[in-house]
Amino acid sequence: MTSSAVALVISGPSGVGKGTLVNMLRREFPSLEFSVSYTTRPPRKGEVDGEHYRFVSREEFLRLKEEDFFAEWAEVHSNYYGTPRDEIERKLSEGIDVVFDIDVQGARQLRKNLKDATFVFIMPPSLEELRNRLRGRSTESEELIEMRLKNAEEEMSLADEFDYIVVNDNLEEAYEILRCIFISQHAKPRK
């Protein structure tokens, strides 16, 4: 990794606002590239293959996993997600800042593979508010929402493993904190 490249790993429970915060950061800092993960889940309305995710079959994902293609991978909510190793290494070695929007399992794996990365946990103000946000998306069944909430409790118990915790109870304030974290990382010495 060059001295100027920043790897910013954003994680937290489903529905906490990770994607919204990442999009806000990328709008302000257009040179910040998004790490596009591979997934076996079907696209949600408005998601574009290669932009939001690379949508692949379960068989294709497992083949890539066996080839050690991923820097991290995890099975989350019965679907696989993974981050391509070569793409990350290439971008960082070229001095390109990269932001990741991944689950807690993936963040834990990336901590082993990206020594200079900065890890930020986005925390909901409460589980009840998270439940309201998940219902408001209207993309999952009540059964899936309950599964996501159960997972959220477990993920939130691991928040202290991250470098920073940002509570997303006010989007603008949460964004300002995330923005400051990103900017400060350019002043941090890198190995």
C-alpha cells in the first residue's frame, strides 16, 4: 500500500445506513472507489450488476472461493458475499482510496488481510429503530427482518473490535464523523 492510499472498511447491521453513508462519502470524494463485492443474492430493485455488486450463481461463487479469489468471504442471511483480492491490492498499490461496505464477518477477515485499513462500525440508535428502517425498505419478509435483527444483536456485540463506532441516529451528523475519519486517515503514517 502506498503512503497515500486509504482503505476504509464500513460495517454494521443490515439496514443501519452503511450504503447511504458510503454513497455520501463517494459523492464528496469522487476519487474514492467502491469495492464491488460478489454475491449470490438476487439484485434488489435499482441495483446494477458490476456497480452495486457482481451477482453470480452459488456454484460460481464457490468455485471462486476454492481458487482463493476472495480477500474475505462470508455467508450472510443464506447468501454468499466476497471481496475480490487482486482488485483491492491493485487499487491500493496504485494509490487509489477504496471504501468497503461489508458485513462484520467480512470485516473481521479483512482485518487479517489489510493491515493498514481503517475499520468503522455503524451503529443504529436502537434495535427498535433498526426494525423500523428494515420494515421501511419494504424489501424483506417479516421473517427475514427478524433474522436480520437477531444477527444485528450479535454484530453489535462485536463493535468494540473496530477502530471507530459511529451511531447513525442523525444522518448528517453520522456523515460528518465518517467524513472526518476518512480525511484524518490521509495524515496517518502508512507502512
